[in-house]
Amino acid sequence: MPEQQEISLSILKKRWLKFKTLRRGYYSFILLIILYGLSWFLPLLINNRALVVKYNDEIYFPVISGYHAGSFFGQDVPGETIYRELKATWKAEDSDNWLIMPPYPYSPYEDITVQGNKMYEAPSKTHWLGTDNTGRDVFSRLCYAFNISISFALVLSTLNYILGVLIGGSMGYLGGKFDLIFQRIIEIWSSLPMLFVIIIISSIIRPSFFLLIFIYTIVNWIGMTYLMRAEFYREKSKDYVAAALSMGQSNFKVMFKHILPNSLVPIITYFPFSIVGGISALVGLDYLGFGMPPPTPSWGQMLDVGLQNISKYWMVMAPVGAQFITLIMVVFIGEAVREAFDPKVYSRLR
Amino acid sequence: MSKNTLVDVKNLSVHFPVHGGVFSKRVATVKAVDGISFSIDKKQIVGMVGESGCGKTTVGRAMINILKYISPEVEVGGSIEYHFDDGIVDFAKLKASEMRKYRSRVQMIFQDPYASLNPRMTVAQIISEPLQLHTKMNAKEQRDRVGWLLDKVGLQPEQARRFPHEFSGGQRQRIGIARALATNPDLIICDEPVSALDVSIQAQVINLMMDIQDEFDVSYLFIAHDLSVVEHISDKIAVMYLGDMAEYGDAQDVYHHPRHPYSKALLSAVPLPDPSRKNRKRIVLKGDVPTPLNKPSGCAFRTRCPIAQPSCAESKPEFKEHAKDHFVACPIVEKKALNL
């Protein structure tokens, strides 16, 4: 008897395999995942604090332990130790003390108040993308802003999705009065002029990462409800739902075990574009000055400063380039996801 | 009503309100099922036939009490009394919370084998779902039971890890049957289980269903629009027209000696592979089925009935026992029979 070796693949698994064959999207996906993963270790990679310091037979980890005054390591500077100079001094003295700096030894926050930093420094070997109007290193700010942007977009999209799926799904599944009432609420809610709300709120209270996400979420979940309502409404009338109900499955289980997995197409195909929206939203707000509080590295704020000093090309090009590359990678992913979910085999992306 | 009765449906009506206008006022009522009565004995197969849109499926869904989930505003009247071993339960009056423990007793096989299996779940997951809900089996027992059920319905237990889209229509319907059997129900409502299948596969599935009925001692309510299929499988036949019961009785009796003019017309349309009966009379009904939104007064069938009389418009015909266990809703036929 011939042995059956073929493994049955779920629809999602098939789509994942198809996604993998769409090179542009797949490689963008891998690259973005790696970059975002690395960006959580930025303090170890791009920082002005030393990773390890050996001073007088004691080992210190300034990256983790934080502030050490200059006098602590015998350096004659006001405030915190400047580890770059400390390293140079120790090397010149050929002393027993040593320290290891991160690969790129500049922090996004250190400005001209730190000895040795200059304003408007053009890109060079030390400052890869130059310095800005307050002497902060552009490259390091860019990298930290990447982490914040993507995190912001991810958290925002996830929250929107949770709310949108819950409310939209219940609307479609329960129907009747619940649907009617929530539709009217959504119509009223969606007519709120969102940007003005944010501008008003951030002029009253100082915005923070989570406050911004909160404000954006209370308006943004609406988009998803339309899609989910339609999906649940359609799936609900299929016989497998009747079958699940007739065997006594609870409404909640029917919604999330049976209907939701069959309504994933808009959720997944929409997600990358929702990320693009999230990143752009944060950039826009920061550019207008209503976003994250000032010292936070952000592409929008860098763009704003760059445009005020447009003759310093690196200050404009860096945030624009970073945004461009990030957004286009996300769009590539989105395009490939859409393609992978398309039942037609023909593809122009391969 | 005999001791052997499993379910006794009395005067069942299912009405769907229709709303319209600015304030969603109730403007009309779709009387999908309008007062029907019949009963199913233990280990009995009752076939239910009728044109599409006559309420057959609605009866089936009312009998497993899921109409309220599908359209919350539905109004169900009458009673659907189940005589289980541990007491009598009226599904028409049961609340959702009380309903759950009886769910395992009545199961359903659906018409469309492509829509009735969740495409995201493997066969094992689909069949073991009722087991998870109604039994305390552990994972291994469930796996064994799934394999055993698959074997019973003519599939290989190894196929349990596959997804529904890897099966043909007939195989999917077998999976549906296995799912319905999982909890050893007393009654299975078969909602046109073979209409979506090829004729050759139809026969296989029907034979399988009959074998299973023998083995599991289960009752069927077999809904179909193909009379020859119903005659082959059923002990009793119920003929429905536009939400009303036209005729109900012993299968052979109804099939060979139909009394209601609608049943006669329906039966005369069944193709017979018998050249000697080539010249039998075909009764062709005129017109379409009226909409259940606006049913004709009196007898719903009078607009198309070949023997209709003015009195038919006056009152709804009584559902009377014309012969032993043979109920017909037509006073004209009764009069004729008496005059003979």
C-alpha cells in the first residue's frame, strides 16, 4: 500500500508559504523584524555610556547601573563621566583601567552641553549622519526614533484591532438593536475632528507615548469595525456556525473560535497599512509639535528642525530617508501579504 | 400518541417579522411555518418534502432550537415536545441556558457540505468539538472516538488530520454525518443532506445513513425535495406546502395513494424508470408558489389547486385523519371520498 506522506496544510500555512515566495515582501519582513528586534537592544549598541568599566579592580556596568559622576572614575568633568574621553585618557596613560564602549558611542540625548560636541557637524566617520542644531548625533536619534515609531504603530494598530474586532464582530454577529445603536454611536464618533481633538488635548496636558496612543485609539478603532461587522455578518449565516450553535457552543466561542479565524483576511491584509498609518500619524504630530515631549528622538521633530536648517542637507535627508525606507518596506510587506491572500495564482510580484 | 414517540410537534408556527419605514415599524410577517403538527417515533425516519421556500428547513431548525440565534426576532409558537429517556422537554419554550444540556440529543446534518464544515479546522477538530462540549473524554479518548466514527462513515481514521477542503462533497457529507453522530443523539435532522451531491454519491450517502440508523438506533427527520429519495428511506412522509402541512402518513401509503391534490401533483412529477407507466397522468400545477408574506386566505394551495372550490377561500382546511395514520388537509378530497 502506498504510504501517505503528504502533510495537510491549513489555509493560513499555505498562505504563509506563498508569502515566502514573494521575495520583496518576505525579505522586507525579515529585515524589518531583525531591525526592530535589534532596536530593543539600542542602549547596548548606540549609547554614550560604557558597557563595561574596570576601574581600580572593580567592574562596573554603566549601561545598566546608570549615572556615574565624572569624579567617580577620576575624570575632571562636571556632571556625568564622558566615557569616550575617559577611554582615550586611559589608553594614552596605558593604565590598568579599561572600558568597553558600545559600537556607536553617541547617545541621542547628549547635546553641546557635553564637552566635545559641536552643532551642525557634517557627516563623518565619528558622526555618521552629522549632528543637529543642538549638537545631538543624528544617526543615533534616527535609530532610537525607529524603535519608538514602530512600537507606537504596533501598539496603536493592535489596540485598534482588539477594539475594532470586538465591537465590529459583536455588531455583525448579534445584529438587531445592538448593531443599530452602535452604528449610530460610530457615526457620531467618527465625525469628531480627530486632529483638533489631539491638538486641544496636547495643549492642555503634556502628551506621552501612551496618552497619544490612547487618543488615537479612541478614534481609530472605527475603521476596523466596518470590515469586521461585514465579515461577521456574512460568516454568521454559514452553516458551520449553525452547526456549532446546534451542538451547544457558546456565542463567545462561536465568535472567536469559528467566525474569527474565517474573518482574518481583512485583519491581516490591512495590518501593514495600518502600521504605515500609525508611523505617519506619529511623524505628523511630532512635526507639528503636538507629539512626543521634546527631548524624545522622533522623525517628525527631526524633520521640523531639518527644514528650519535646510542648508544642512543631512538633517533633512536622514529623517526623510529613514521614513521612506521604513514605510516602503512595510508597504512591500503589505503588498506581498495581499498577494499571498489572493486566491488567484498569477502574480506580478514574483 | 404512542409510547414510542420521540418528538411530538404540535401546532408549530414560526413567524419572522418584517420591519420597514423610518421607525422600523412592523409592516408584515413572513409566516414561514404556520401551525403544523406531526410526530416522530423512536428509530423512525420521517421524510419531509415540499417545494423550495415552503418552510422545510425552518421546521428542521426550529426543532433544534437555533432559529433565535440566527434571527433574534423570530416568533416560535406551538410546542416541540421531546420524550427523552429522562423526561419530557419542550424545545419551543426552553431558554438558551437550559437548552445546552439537550443539545447533544438532537443533531443536524446540513445541506451544503462545503459551508457546514469550518474550513479552518481539521476533521479531528470538527468531529471532536461536540465531544468536548458534551462529554468528559480526554484527548486520547476523543482521538479514538473520532477515528472510530470516521471508520463508521467510511473514511480512513488517518484522514482526521486533514482539512475539509481536501475532501470531495460526498466525503465532506460523511464528515458531517460523523459529527452529528459523535454524541449518540436520539434524533438527527437531515436538512437535504444529499441535494448538493452527485446522483451516484447520493445513493452511497443514503445507504450509509440507513446503515447508521440501523446501528445507532437513531431517528431521522429527513428533509428533501426529491420524493423518490424520501420514499426509499422513510417510514413516514410529511408533505409541506407554504408553511402548512398538506399530508402526513405512512410512507408507502402517501407515496402510492396520495390524497391531497398537492401531493398528487408532486408525485406525478417524479420521473419513473418504467416504460409501462409512460402514459400516466402528469398533473402540471399552474403558476408559482405565492409569497409567504401574503398567503392566500383559507387553504394556501387553492390558487393552484385543480379541484379548488369557492369554499376553500373561507377557512383554513382542517388537518384530519382520513385513514389510519394518514392525515390530509383538504375537505374537498374528504367529501369526495365520502361520496364515493
